[in-house]
Amino acid sequence: MVESFEQDCLDLWKDEVTRKRRDIDKNFEEFAQWMTDEQRKSVEEMKKSGKSFDEIRTKTREYFKALPADKQAELNEEFKGKCKAYFEKISKPEEMDKMKALHEAGKDDEVRTIVKDIVGRQTGDEQK
């Protein structure tokens, strides 16, 4: 079920307009712990030079896909756990149940709509 939230979780990270700069940097540092120092420096340089979020995300995914398969699987589980905990915190139990049922029925587009609605009703600081 959490796989269907992956893009939405990434989109939450993207929502820089309502977040404080220090929170963004802290979240990125936590997220990027798996990167080498050289990779983190490269991404930081991209940010400083004004590269778009999509360009930075593409580079980050490139680095991620270069990891050994077992490390990717480990990190995916970690990210899924964090994402699920985030949605359990901001969702009503019936929303989680509905998303699970929709996902199991293969209706991931409907799950994404619910996720966007849940995130949309949060204040800026809660969207991180």
C-alpha cells in the first residue's frame, strides 16, 4: 500500500513554499544520509545553482538506483515506514482503511486523490 504514496511523499518534500529553510535542510540531511559525501555535495551545488526540484530529484534517484539492491530494499522499507507513520498521524482511521482497500483493488489513482486531499487540509508546517 505504501508504494502508492511514494510520489506523494516525495511531493511533500518538494513543497518548499510553506516551510522554513532550516526545516527543509534538516529534512534533506536526514533523507540523504545514505548518499556519499561527494553525492551530497553535488546535490547541494545543484540547489545553490538554482536547479529545479525535478532535476535534483532525477539526480537523487540516479544515485539511489546505483546502490546495491539490498541497500535499496532496506532504504525503501525505511522510507515506507516513515511515510506510513506520517499518514497515520494526519489521517483519520477510516481514511487509512479506505486507502488500503482502494490500493488492494488496484485503484491507486483514487488513493493518490485521497492522499492529496489529506495533505491539502494540513497547514504548511504540518505538510513536512
